[in-house]
Amino acid sequence: MYELETPAALSSALAVRLCSGWGTPVSAAEGEAPRAPVVFISRTAVLPMDRGVDNRMMPHPLRCLRWPLLLAALLASLLVAPAVASAAAARLQTLVGALHEHSAYSDGWPGTRPRDYYESGARYRLDFLGGSDHSDNMGIPAVFSEGCYRQGRGGSGEILLPECALADQTNPADSFRKWDATAEQARAVSAAHPGFGAFRGFEWSSDRYGHISVYFSTNYTSAYTDGGFVDMPTFWRWFTTPPSLGGGGDGLATFNHPGAKKVDLTSDLNARELNWDDFAYVAAADRRVVGIEVFNDKKEYGSNGGPYPEGSYAHALDKGWHVGASAAEDLGHRKPPLDNWGGPQWAKTVVLAAGRTAADIRAALLARHFYAVGPEEGHRLRLAFSVDRQMMGERLSRPTGASLPVRAKASDRTLRLELVTSGGRVVAAGTGALRTARRVASRERWYFVRARRGKSIVAYSSPVWVEAGPAAAPRCSGALPGATLIAAASLRRAVLTVRLTRAARLTVRRSGGPNARRVLPDRRLSACRSHRLRLPRSVRRVILAARAGGGVERRAVRSGP
């Protein structure tokens, strides 16, 4: 969305303008399959020409685009979002959007409707926007806004009861069918703004257990009708019931503003019911509970939101939930334009999706391919994060003790990046970028990256989860005690004999530390056979270093009789 302000986008636009009016794309010869499009220009990127196209056969106007577009692609790679490590991530589009919006269909400002927040998101050139009106009065035509009785934020103290009698002042009949009307308005705005994805949701609102947004569901439920003020499991039963039976089995859910909603008048953050029964894990719901709001409105909740020193985000992960980091605007309660849905001052969710449709965005959310950027950061901050070359949201299974390369990068190179794991422990940090490695262990079941501007947290990635399995068994028998790569090593009469349990690259140095001179050039040795390497006669002791699968194993070997 905001890339139109970058030099890369400007040079692309200039290239298109210089060549405008010239010719048409190359068509396939008779009998050939149609060629791929020569150029594809999206709201977020200008992609270079397809390698399968013969540039020499292009008409002059298309050839004139070649170098400006390549220059634009180079500038974009340097100035916009850092690349994600995996090949799959490189094919995804970076989409910036807003979640959790309100209108007069629930407790928003009287006179507003869902179409208003969808249109506002499109005007601010967002890529998507998900509504989340409270379901408490979804089946009631009235508005439940504090603006109805002189308490509205941003109002002049006027009484708005006439506007509150019917939620939809544009089409009053829709006040009696809010749920269906919301979906119709979302589809209408998406059709009117190609490339913009608008989708429906609702907010389940129990001020005893907490609030949850549900997106993409066929049906809705309310804490006032399903017993959500008495028992938290009533929601989970609805959420795991098929939609054909009236349930929410096709919806995606997020935990909203942890710690912010509670009936307890003493504000006891240790109350048992707080935060969905302290994030009590529900295995049947886990796959579709995709996120937790780490930002909401102007507040940061990932490191707050309850009696958790590790923060609510880490606490939810430690309880077993596979949630990603989402950001919510949660707007509509103040009188417009104080609440300008989609405006640049509010937190945003960045989704890495295969396409721009609501279905593509749903698939990316389900895969946890998204991250959260805080207030004022949506137009400038992009984040990349991978573990063992797998992007955020992935679930890995690796042998205990295996090495995990970790990479992270922020588009703002002044930010401090912190690698966080189980228990909320920070295990690595860097400025602008982060490169480290961790050993697979059961005490580190997940990793995410957060970014700080000064002391303030301004972004969170979704996690990569790592399940520690059994240590990799040696592929050949007879390994040395405590070894997994080097099965045998001996030095006799200047001949080094080495046998490895798996193929590995071997470094042989004189004894004396990591800076000691190499005795031989590094070489890759196969597994399960003895390799005889001749050394200078003066060498009596060497240090071997075998490297395979990201791990390294060292062994000192002395000359024997």
C-alpha cells in the first residue's frame, strides 16, 4: 500500500509513463501456449519481466521498460521490506491491513455502518480490513453506544437517542439484519476497490472471561445468549461445532486486548477467570485460534495484559496455544474523524499471502504468516524472521541438540531486535538485524522476534515452533564416546584415519586453537568408510572439526605408536 511513496515505486511509475501508449504485450505464436505476462504491477510491488519471455522479440515499447523495471526491483529490495529467507515466502505478497473495527451495528458512533469502515480502509490504501462489531446486539436493531446518552467521546454532549433507535440510518431495514448486511457491504466495497479485501467478523464479548474476535464464520454467537458469562467452555463448544449445525467451525479467532475486560471491580489481575480462564488450552480449537492482539488502539499488550512477568503473548504460547502476533485498531467508538478506520496512526497487521482475496488472507492467517506493527509504524516498518530457513508461523520438528540458524531483519536498521523464547526469555539481540543459532531443546519450544524503538516495543513477529525429537542416531556404528559425527579417528606415522557417521566437511588444524594453521585443505568426506589422509611428518597432534546439518563436532587426535 504505502510503497507508492518510495523511490522504487516512483521509478516504476515513471517507466510505465514513459512507455505509455506504445504497442501491446507479446502474444504467443500460433500453436504455442500463451506466454506469461511480461510485467505485473500490484498495489505493493512491481515485478520484473518473466524469464521465459524472449526480450528480443518484444516491441520497442516493452523493451524500453526493461532497465527501469530492473532498477525499480533493485531499489524496492533495498528500501522496502527485508526478504524472508524461505523460497515459499519470497513468492508471497506483503499486505498491510486493519482488524477489529466497530460501527453503530454494535457500540460504534451513531450513524456509522460497516460500509463506513470498509470504505475508510480502502481510502487509506490498505490491502484488507476485517470488521468485528460486538455480537451482543447483533440481533437487535438498536445502537448500544455511549454517544446515545451524552457520554460519547468526541461529541459535544448532544443526545443521540433518535439515531440510536435504528443502527443503520442509510438503509433502516438493514438494522434488522445486521449480520447479513455486514457481509453484503464487505462484498460491495471489495468489488468497488479491486485489490482491497474486506471481510466480516464479530466480537464475542464476555466481560468476565475476555473478548474474542471471530472472522470468516458463517454464524455468530453472543456471550449473553450462549452462557459466556457463566462458563468459558460454552464458547469453545460453539467454536468447534460445524457451521451446518449453527456453530463456528469455519471461523478464525483472536484473543483480544488481554487483561482489558473484566467484571471484577477490584481490578484483580489474578482473578481466575481473567483472560479466558488463564488461557486454558483447548486442543480442538487450537488450529483456528490464530492470533493474540499484541497491539490494540494505541496500547501495547504483548508484554502486558495480566499478571505475567513474561507478558501475555509468551504466556499464551507457553500454555500451548499456537497464536501469532496480531494488531487491532479497535476503532469506531469515538466520533469520526477522531476514529479514522485504517489511518496511519493506528497499529496494523501485516500478512504474507499468496493473493489479495479474502480467501488468500484467511489462508495466510490460518498459517500464522503474519506479524504486528504498532501505532505510527504501519507505513514504514517491515519485519522478516526465519528459523532454520523457515518463515514465521511454521512448526518444525528437529533432533535434540541440532543447530537452528536464526535470522531476522527490520526495514529500519536502527531498531533493536530481540529473540524471545519459552518463558519470555530474551536469548539473543541485534540492531537492525539478528543472526544467531540455537540448539534444539525442550526448554525452547518456540521463538519470536520483537522490535524496540528506544524502550518502546513497536513490532512483534509470529513465532516459529520447534518440537525437540530424539537426538539423531549415528548412521554408522562404533562412534567415539560422546560423539555423533566422528565414529573413529587415529594418527599413526603421519597418516590420519577418520571414519564419520554421516557425510560431513572435515577441517584439520594443528593443535593450538581455532586460529591454528590448517594442515590440509577442507574436504567433504563420505560416511561409513575409513578415510586415510597423509599429513606432514612433523605433525604429531591435530584438531578435527566435522560439520554437517548445521552442527559441528571437534576432536583432538594425538599421534600413536
